[in-house]
Amino acid sequence: MAVRSIGEYKFPSRSRQELYGDDQLVHLWWKGNLWFCAAACFRAPKAMSWNDFVGGMVNPLFSCDPEFDAATTTFTWTVDDKPISPAGDESLEALGVGHKSLITCVAA
Amino acid sequence: MAAPRKLSMKQRYAALTRDLDWDLSYVDEDKAYPYTSFEGIKIHDWSKWEDPFRLTIDAYMKYQAEKDKRLYAVLDSFAQGQGHLQLTDPSYLNAMKLFLQGVTPLEYQAHRNFAYLARFLNGPGPRFAALCQSQDELRHAQTEIHTLSNYNKYYQGMHSWQHQHDRVWYLSVPKSYFDDAVTAGPFEFLIAIGFSFEYLLTNLLFVPFMSGASFNGDLPTMTFGFSAQSDESRHMTLGLEAIKFMLEQDPDNVPIVQAWIDKWFWRGYRLLALVSQMLDYMLPRKVMSWKEAFELYFEEQMLGGLFPDLAYYGITPPRHVEHAIAEKEVLSHQVYWTLYQFSFAAGFTTTIPSEDAQKWLAEQYPQTFEKLYKPLWGKAAAVVDNGGRYFYQGLPQLCQVCQVPMLFTEPGDPTTICQRHTEFEGERYDFCSDGCQWIFEREPEKYVQAWLPVHQIYQGNCGGPTVPDVLAWYKLQPGDNGEIAGNLEQTAWETWHATSSAEEQAPAPVAGN
């Protein structure tokens, strides 16, 4: 159903990808860990490698959890519900991460 | 010639609202009232609008002036007698900061939109009722500001509420809610604000704040509450009259009104998530739990009392209401846990609930608190014991519709965050619940424009890329935000109490406000 309005009603999204240049918004959710009240939202380059994403964004956030240890905590990962097995050098884009994608991890 | 007999109040009301109206002869009615047809609501006879209060301007002004006089007398004596030192604890004022930042600007917005209705509704009866409500809302905004300005001299977090309402992340929740309402047509606004907010949910908003004030030594806010109460009951009556009027005018109006009830119940309920944590966590001396308030003011009074009456017109209880009922066990805990982690960026402070408070929470929520939330607070306390304080090192994913961080859990599974999304014109949009997703899918063109604070920060529109940049853009000052323990306000309070008992000395205002 469309908006009922007094005239034409058409406006662009205020969060569309082009507003972020070569970057995009990426959501990161540690499923099952209620220490984090909600999934996080990052602005990340599409070409960012998985290793850089983990080192620069995932680990600093997860380190707020005193039970997290970047060296020993291992995860299984999905991007928008599709399982991924990142090796490290692939870009986020190559792993199927799009604008506002949800990257989910579950502690193994 | 004998002097004309003085008219009774009822006759004066009729003269004012009916006799002063006239039939248009120079312009067509739809040119004079151009906004009452596009929503699809059909009105055949505007004179069928019944205003049970039948107020006239002189009577209205007399009542309001008397109430103002009483309120300002209380405010004066409170200020002169250092009444603020009688609060249970300065942390109580976090509830009032939230009220001033989040609710007072909505009163002003309501004033503006009711003024618009007072011009643009076709019938003189509803125009006059809207005019009175418009003036009430302006008076409420003013009296709330004056009531709380006493505290601004001594406490943090109350100096830039208007500025913050337009900028700060959690205040985008009430702001976007009202923006949604005032950008709708006049009939949807009447259902959104007149009915859903002022009737369906009003007791859940106002009673907790005003009872919280009375339980925690805040005489000015309690007096404000009494002063607003008679207006609020008039607003409730207007909301109920508005919905009955629409439903009685044409059967085609019923499905339109039902969809608005479905939408605005959920919009309002999500807004009240902020009230739920206020009742269960922010008040030092508790009034009642959110669960108890929800059961009394919503389940009993509305689902049990109002909706059986509305069934006569073919109206059913709001869509997704079962999710709200199920959430009463978990809502306030999830919301305050979120505010605890993000209060470094808020105009109020948070802390770990005391042992007594946790005991009370366990009693109120026997099925959930000890199992799900007490362990989290224990873990947060261990961080404090190690010299730290847990703040979320990042920004949260937000719901596209309610704009609350996506903290709510799956219906029936309090350990899994609820994630919903919809693709619209090639872009993905995220939602916290089935309710918000349903609202988006009804009118996606409206919600794609949402000014989501997190996305705006990442676009560089909020003062700069770092947290201090954003906090400066929010106009947060030291002591406004973060942890309660050791906060400027808390230490000032302790000093005032020590000196006032020793030397009867009046406290000095905190610099910067």
C-alpha cells in the first residue's frame, strides 16, 4: 500500500549506499550473547579484507566482553543467513557483504 | 427595553461553536478545507460531533488561570525552601531529564498540530475542541519547562533539552514518532495522538511519571501532574469522541481507522519502552513495576474495557498486541541494559541496580529477572570491581521505524535478538519486530526518509567522526552522561547534605547551567 498524500510522495532513502562513497554500512551480531544489547553497525569499505574487519572492528567491540579472548574464542559465521568460511584475504564484498548486510557469529 | 438575559454556559457554548459558524458562499468547502478528503475518511454530517465538555473561552481561561496560580505558588515556595534537597536521591532526576528532553517537545508539537486542526477541520464543534487542546498543550509545555527549570540550577542534563531533542540518538525515538503523526492527514493525527496516545496509552505514560514524582519527593512535578490531569481527561474524551465520530459517519471508515489503530498502538507502545525502564530502574523509590502498570492500564482498562465497546463498530484489538503482552516480562530489563551500555552518549546517567533494587526486580519478575538479567548485572559489577565500567564500544543497529536500537528479542525466546528485514527498491531495511516491519511495509515511502542517528553519524552529519565530536554536537557537558557513581551531581549532592546539616547553608548552583 502506498502513502495517501496531498501530492506526489516520492523521496530517496536517507541511508542509501551512495551516501557512503566506497563504504557501506555493515551490521555485526554476536548471536546468543546478551552482554551486547544489540547488533553493532559499522561503516566499512567494501574492499576491506576480512582480516582487517576482524582486527579493526570485530575484536575491539567484542573485547568489551571480559569472557572474550581474540586468540581462543572461535566462531562460525553467516552473512545474511548464508554460511561463510572466511580465509582472511577476501574482501567483504567478495564474501557477499552488501549495504546493511547482517554478519552473524555464533561462538563455537 | 429589558436587558437581555444572561446565557447559560451551555447556550454560550452553542452560540460560540454553532451560531458563529456560517455557510461558505464565496469559495467551495473543499477549497476552504482542503485536507479532509485525501485520507479516504467520509464525513456526511459534521454537526454530529458531540463535545461533552462544552467549554467556552472565558470558562476555559478562568479554570486554567486558577490552576496556574496554584502551580506557580508551589514552584515559588519549593525554590525558596531549597525543596530539591528533599528528593530521595539526585538519580531520580534521570526520569525527569528523560521527560524534559523527550516529552516536553512533544507537547509543543501537539500544540502546533491541534492549532492546524482548529483551522482545517470542517465542523465548528471539532475545530473548537482542537483549539482548546492546542492551548492546553502549549500550557503543558510551558508549565513543564517552568517546573523543571528549578532543578536546572543545581543538576546536570537539563540545559539543552530542546537542542538535544533534534539530535540525540534515543530522543529520535519520540521525535520521529511525533513527526510521523504530524505529517499524516488530520484524521490519522486524531487517531494517532487524540486516540492512541491520549486515550489508549496516556495512563501508561503520565501516571508512572507523576506517581514517580510523588514517591520521590518531587513536589513541583507532582503539582504539575495535578494541574494537567483535568486537561488530560478532556483530551481522552476528545480522542474517544474522534474515533466514534469517524466510525459512525460511514462504514467505509472502519477499515481505515482499524489500520491506524494497529499502526499507532505499536508506534506508541515502542515509545513507551523508555517509560518501562524508568519505572523499573530509574526511580530510586519504586511505584509499581512496568508489568503491573501494563496489566492495569492497558490489559485491564483498554483490552478489557475499551475494546469490547469498540467491537460494536467492528473494531478489533490492535494487531501485534499479543507481542506487547508477552514482552512485559522482559521489556524494561532489555531497555535499561541498553541504556546502561550507551549512557556515555546520553543526557542522563545509569548505574548497576543496588542489591535491594535487584531483590525488588526479582520479586516483580520471578520468571525472568534472576535467570536472564541478574547474571548480566553480576558480570557488569565484576568489571567495575576490576576498575572498569562497561560501555559498548561502537554504535548499535537501529530499527528503521521506531528508531530504538534493535535490542528486543524474538517473541517467545528472550535470548535471541529479533531481526527482521525487508527489501524495498533494491535497499535493505531492518526492523526490531513484526510490528515495526508491518508498519514499514504499509508505507515504505514514508520510512525510507528516517533520520537514523547512527547512519547520520556515519555520514558525517553529527559534528565529526569521533565520540567526543558527536557528544559536543549533542551539547553534552561533563556530568550529564555516563555512570551515576562518582558523578558530579552525586558528589555535589553529598556535599550539600553534609553542609546543610552542619551549617544550614544553601547550596551553590552548579556552574555551566
